Amino acid sequence: MNTDTILHNLNPEQHAAVTAENGHVLVLAGAGSGKTRVLVHRIAWLITDRCESPHNILAVTFTNKAAGEMRSRVEELVGLSARRMWLGTFHSLAHRMLRMHWHEAGLAENFQILDSEDQLRLVRRVIRELNLDEKQWPAKQAQWYINGQKEEGLRPHHIDHYGDPSTRTLLKIYQAYDAICQQSSLVDFTELLLRCHELLVNNPALLQHYQQRFKHILVDEFQDTNSLQYAWLRLLAGDTAWVMVVGDDDQSIYGWRGAKVENIQQFSAHFIDTHVIRLEQNYRSTKVILDAANHVISHNQDRLGKNLWTEMREGDLISVYNAYNEVDEARFITARIQQAMEKGLARSEIAVLYRSNVQSRVLEEALLQVGIPYRIYGGLRFYDRAEIKDALAYVRLIYNLHDDNAFERAVQTPPRGIGDKTMEAVRECARSQQISLWRATQELLQINHFTSRATNALTQFTKLITDMQTDAVDLELHEMLELAVQRSGLIPHFQQERGEKGQARIENLAELIDTGRLFAYDAEEDMPIMAAFLAHAALESGERQAMDENAVQLMTLHSAKGLEFPLVFMCGMEEGLFPHYMCLQDPRQIEEERRLCYVGMTRARQKLYLTFAESRRLHGSETRNRPSRFLRELPPDCYEEVRLRSQNIKAASPLKRLAMDSDAINDEGLMLGQRVYHQLFGEGVILDFEGDGAHRRVQVRFDKQGTKWLVASFAKLVPV
């Protein structure tokens, strides 16, 4: 395909980004502005117009799905296979580099990847081995701590607990976990990138090789990068590569999992003479929706700045509904969904978004009552299902007898009469001698350590594995998977599980065998096919499933990023729920909540509903919350309040009362979540307002003086 064809149908800003000459480029791409189109066409333009070799281009995105779509679109544009091109997720590219340089990285050649669930199981095992109370030290908390430290590039020896008992214990867990992973050559998702970063730092010649190879580095969704990902990119770029990053600081919503919005905000400072290009033309939503979203996000500080616009029609006003409670809210949403379906809108074109998963229950009940099929978006993917993990544990153990996580899973499913006491003895032996569970089992069997029953059970299990290992030699991938499924005893085990669930598990195991037949293996890859398949299964684990075409989609606002629907409902628009109560005292977190609102609003193409309830029962108790500040930030000419016939239309709605209160508050230039200074009490953050006129009060949580109510007109609060 020639250059003219590649550049055809690009708008002026997209054209400028695609054809930017040598230099660093920051593309601020608003929602629905065609950012993936720009990245794909940029790669194609570099290859066809600038005659760059695909081997000199590194392109990074965040999901396997996005990487697959980019690869296929590049192939379509340039007419060349992109399989060997370095285009993929951070995890997959780091994995590829580690497979090529496993020795320099201090890994075994057949190192195994731990997905999130396997990592949690290993952390739980470490906590037990350290004789810690699992209630006081939840495995999930320790897992978050370990991953958080790794994302900052910190190994256990880098961390000082400064005498803090909690940090000391978490550090102890991290040290023990790290030791097991090193001994067993296990690599969790975060370790992939940390180990890859260390590989380059510790091997200057290797770093120089990759810096000379990658002349162009392109990064998608740059606002979602964490500290380690950015450090890895900067290391690879060095002083020679031209870097193009595409992202939107207004859509940075993953701070809770380590993403740093500062990366995109400071990119121009780190990469000198960066050319900034703004993609502001939106091809998704109506003008009304965009105007409202622009107005809401404008309340955030330190934005890089952009304003979405569209050539599409004005569109319907946003509808805001004030419900009595969460049941009334769910009934309203269900009724509007029925009306949309009667007008011909497909169920799959409708999404209901909420801040917290606990909100879905009442919505599900309302949809069930009227017989509308729905689906909770983000359910378990194929490789996340328990039966698939069980079968793959046998495959991993056959491939590497010293894979402790695989041993733990396989020895327990199906049950073989190997109890906790027996396994604890095996773990203790492995721990004391710093050997694998497999080797510890062999040694304990040799000295007749166990009872005759335990000895018999362990002997049968180890013989099963070694026999399978012998019989697996020279088998095709799908044949080896079938061997594991048939000989493991998983099928008769799941046949005992009555009903559709057990049958579904058996069908999934048959599907696993088929994945072996269909697995796209590149013979040029520098790893055995089984290693490639196991890595594929681990890297695919945890990504979101495709949507059911015949169901209304229910999902959290975080899950909705990257999606779009003709009709969108955002429910639970209340202070304490959205923005979430845990964010109310931190202005930075409030800004991320506002970005989340912006993301939710820009998912809607044609019609957007925003709903809130005067009272809501959550976690067993009823609360009464004010309407969300994000509703107050809507421009008046962009929305209408929906009032049912039974409601008193003469009474001002809570939203109108809030708006009137807000107008008065604005006289002092103050708003919720704002940091302010008081001459006597110091700095604090505004939590709430009450009343109007001379009696209007403001609630402030001061950093050193606690929470206080002050008369707004006398407080003389100064914005910080």
C-alpha cells in the first residue's frame, strides 16, 4: 500500500501526528478521537514512506486484544507480516526479552510465569510458612504490597522498614516470597518488567544493542503507565530513539493500581523538544455529551488541556433522574431500557455503569424481573477458569517437575488422600533444604517419613507424573494437553459435580485440547512450543472477556474504558459513592474520580442518563447522601431533570437545590474537594456545605486541627 493510501481520510491533526518528522511527539488524544488509528498509520508510514525496518520499531500497548488489533491493522496497511515485529503489551515484550536472555537475567531456561491467582496462592503459602495469622495479614494485602514495591523498582534489600511493625512484617513476607520465586525460577507479572529492566541495567552491551535497534518507540495509553514501565521505556529510548506517546491525561483512572498521571504530564520535560499534537475532534458522541464532559473535567487542575468537539448533531439532552432509593433507581433504568429496545435498540448497545460492584445486585434483580438478559462485563476468561488452571498445572509439572505452584495445585485436584499434615511436612523439608516440593517429596519417601497411607498416595502421584512425562515425549501440543486431561483424573472428578456446572467444566477441558490444535506457534521463536503455549496462557489470564451480543452490559466505570455504546446509564451519582467516600479527603483522588466520570460520560454515543438516589442501602445499612458534585458541575443547558408523573413538579429537586447552593458558594470561589488555608487552623480540604445566605456554613477537614464547621462569610478561607 502506498503512502497516499495510508494518509487517506486522516484529519489534519491525525495527519500531523502520523507524519511528524524525527523528534519526540506527545499526542494528546481525547476520547473517541482515533488514537489507535494514528498509532497504526504512524507505524505503516514509517515502514512505507521512511523505509524503516519493522525490526527497528517497538510498539507497546496495554492489552493483548489491543496488541492483536494493532498488529492485524498494520499487516493490512503494509502488506507484510507483523508477527516478528516488537509489537505487544509491556508484559509480553518483557517476556520475549527474558526468554532470549534468560541466562543473563539469572533465570532458568524453562522459567514459569505466575498469573495473579497463582501469585496469590504462593503468597498465602508464604504467610502460612512464616506462621503469621492470615486474618491479620491477608494474602491479598501482601500481594498488593509486593507488586507495589516492584512497580517502584524496589527489591527487599532496597526497603527500610524504619521500625514500623507493619512494614517489617510485609517486608518479611516479600523476602520469603522473593526467595521462593528465585529458587523455583517463577516470574510474576510485575517481575517480568522489573527483571527485564534489571537485565538491561546490569548488561550495558545488551542495553546498547537494543538502544541501537529500536529507532522508533511508540506507546499507546501512555497515561496508564506506572513508574517501572516508564523507567523501562526511558532506558530503551536512551539518547537515540524517537519516542511517540499517545494518551489522555483526562482519562488517567488507574492510580489505585500504580498508574502515574505525572508520566504524561512531565513527558515534555523528560524528552527535550517534544512536539505536542492535540486530537480533539471526537467521532463518537453528540455535541451535548461532549460539552457536558468538557465542562465537568475543566474543574481539574494541572491539565495539559484540550477541548473535545464534533461535527455530529447537537443530540438529546442528558437526562438526570432523582430516585427515592436504589430500587426506584433500578426500576427507572429498566423501564428506559425496555423503551429503547421497543424502538429497535439491541441489548448489546446498552450499558449500565456503576462505581462499585455492590451496586449491580439491585440492577440485576430489576432486569431479571422483566426478563431482560444481562451480562456482568469482565467475568472470568477462559484461562482463568479453575478447571483450566487445574489441567495446566499438570502440564506445567510435566514440563518442569520443580514448579512448586503447579505441584501444589496438581497434588490437591482431584483429591488423592494427601492431607494438609503430609503437605506441611513436604513444605517444611523443601523450606529447610531450599529445594523444590518435588525433590522434597522424593527425599521424604526414600527415608519412609510418612504413614503407609500417605506414602502410597504420594508414590502414586509421583509415578503418575513421571509416567506422563515419559509418555509425553515427542507428542504434539494438543496430544500432550489431551494426555494431561485424560490421565489426571480431572474428568471423572468433575463428572461428580452434578448439573450444568460440572458438564461445563468438562466441555471447557475439551476446548483446552482444541486450543492446542489451533495455537499459532512461530517456529522462529526462541523457545519450545510448550513454553510458548504456557506463557500465552499466563499472559492471556486476567484480561476482560468479549461481550455477549444478546445482553445488556453491566460493568464498573473502570471496566468501561475503551468501550462505547449508543445508550449509557451512569447510576449512583452521589457523594460518598461517586466520588467514593475514600477519596473525599484527598484532592488528587477527587481529580481521579472526576476523570473517571469523564470517561463514563464519553462512553455514550447518543443518549446518556445520570441517576442518583436520595437514600441507598449498602453493606447492610441505609445512607442518605447529597447528589454528586459531578452533577453540580454539569452546564445547565446540557441536561434535563426527568420527573415522573407521581412526583411533585413544583418542589425543587435535590439537584436544583444543590445548584442554587452552588451558585452562592461560588461567590466565595470555593468548591467541594478544594484545599484551602485558614489563618488560625492552617491548611485543609472542603468536605461539605450547608445552608445559604448569611447562615451558609462550610465543613473543612484541617490537616492538624481535625474537622470543623465554619460560617462561610467569616471564615476567610483562601484557596491553596
